Amino acid sequence: MLYELLLPLKTYYSPLNLFQYITFRSASAAIVALFISFLIGPWIIHKLRFHQIGEEIRSSGPESHLVKKGTPTMGGIIILGSVILPTLLFADLSNTFIQIILLSLIWMGIIGFLDDYLKVVKKFEKGLIGKYKLIGQISLGVVISFWLYNTSEYQDVVSSTSIPFLKNYEIDFGLFYPLIIILVITGTSNAVNLTDGLDGLAAGLLAISFSVFSAIAYISGRVDFSDYLNIMYLPGAGELTVFTAAITGACIGYLWFNASPAEVFMGDIGSLSTGAALGTLAVLLKKELLLAIIGGVFVWEAISVMIQVGYFRWTKYRSGKGERFFKMAPIHHHFELKGWPESRVVIRFWIIGILLALFSLTTFKIR
């Protein structure tokens, strides 16, 4: 919005020339997102508390979590509000990448809102039925697939993806690529949702992951940088840096209120939408495989649930009595039940996330 309004005026006022630089607009978006989250956070938390929109704690979960019952939830509204406005202000809204990523964030934000509303306000124990959430996620993947196949920037690479550690080599999924898009977006959205179980865990890991994608988006949109690093050049992809900077700032701002002991929880409105945005970024930047490294903690959280469910069913089939592979899944609860304080689990998972993020960036040179 400001980009379209102010940039044409640079001939009359030279400082407005700054708006042509992605780096300036990205930094501005991050700062504004952080400021907005600090500004609206206390007000939203107060409203959630006033309307008694509080978290219901599972009786089967760790006993230490019972004290969190009633803590305001649906705090993902803070993140969405803090990222959408700066993106609208500082990004080029005619850019296809920006349009798709905003669609992804808002689409899953609406589905997450419905889930939280049914669960917390209407007191439906399971919230939005799982198959309806899955339909929403798959539908988003279908829409994005159709959009990408009709986008000029992707005509030459529409069904391809880059491979970490291999230079000038790509996988072309052909007709199966829409299935890959659906799998990545749905899987990432659900993985972030599963990870959001400890104070500050998901928000911190999201900030780390989006920071990495900020660098990737900027490099991918620069023909000189992408050529030097031998990665896929995507004209216009640099504009995603504005969005990634904004959502990084929004996650850090939200973390101010979500750090232990949390004043507010993200809820599905936050976890499903940010997870979908993360998966969509990987698709748009052709880094679907690299996402498994960048978001490695999210991947392991999801895999731990699959292992737990699969092992329980297998042992029940073999012996008639189901057994658990982990003390509890997702795996962060396993470490809690082993005696780790919640803050130790969160910080150590953050450290692993940072190490994976740094490792993912080295893949651009280790080829």
C-alpha cells in the first residue's frame, strides 16, 4: 500500500526512493510488526480473558500443565494482525508471491479460528472435526497448485524442486507436483500445530525458520546472488522477504507474551496459519526438501506422533494390549515426563532449531 503510494513520488522527494529497496521495506515491516504486537497484545489478552476464552487442558497430559487451565487462548490473532498489516503496507501487492502467501495465512487462519471457536466458546470437545480441517488444508493446496501452474514466473520450473547439497540438479515431479504441494502445506500446518504445546516453543521455532526463509527469499529473487550460489532464480520472489521479515517480527512480539509462564496461547488460529505459511514459503521458493532441515524440530514432533500411534496399534494387534513407544507424544511431552523442566525443553529445542537453521544455510555452499 505504502509501496504503491509513495514510490511514484520519489521524483519529488528523494528519500522516498528507499521504498524501492526490499531490504528497507523488510526491515520496516519487521519493526512495525514487532511494534503492533506489543501494542495490541495486552488489549487482545485482556479481551480474551474478559470473555473467558481460556485453554482447556487434557487430563491425560502432564500434571504440570493443569495450572495452565483457563489461560487465554486464540492468541494467534496477535500474530495475524501483526503480520498482515505490515505486509499490506510495505509489500508490492501486485506480486503473485505476496498474494499467494497472504491467501495461505488468512485461509488457514479462518479454519483455525473456527476450530478454536467451536472448542473454546461452544465447548465442543474436539472443536472442528479433523476431516473438515483436512479438507480445508487440501483445498488450499489445490488452489495454490492451480495458481502456480498459471503463473508466468513458474512456467519453466513449475513442477521442479531443488535438492540440498546438489548443484544445478533438480527433481521434476511432473503431474505429481500438486500432491507434493498439498503434502507440504498440510504436513507443515499440522506439524506446527502439534509443536504448539509448551510456552514459547512453537513461536520461537517459527521465528527461527522464517528468518532463514527471509535470506532464501532475498537470494532467490536476486539473479546475481542466485547465480553465485547456484540456486534456482525466481523473478519476484525477493518480495517474500517483506512477508518473512514481518512474520518473524510478529512471532518475536508474540513470544513476549507467550514466554513461560505464558499469558496467552497461540491456539489453532495461530499454529495452523503460521504452519501453512511456512509450508507455502517452501513451495514458492522451491525449497520443499530443505524445509525438512529448516523445520527439523517440527518434522520430528510430527514423526514422534506417527511412531507413537503406529507402535500402539502394532503392539495391540500383536498382543491385544497397546504399548507406548514414548512416554507421551508429541516428543516434547516425552522429555517433560522424563523430568525435564518445561523451560529446559523449550530452550534446548530452540538450540536444535538454530543449529538446523545454520546447517540449512550451509547447504548453499556445500555442493
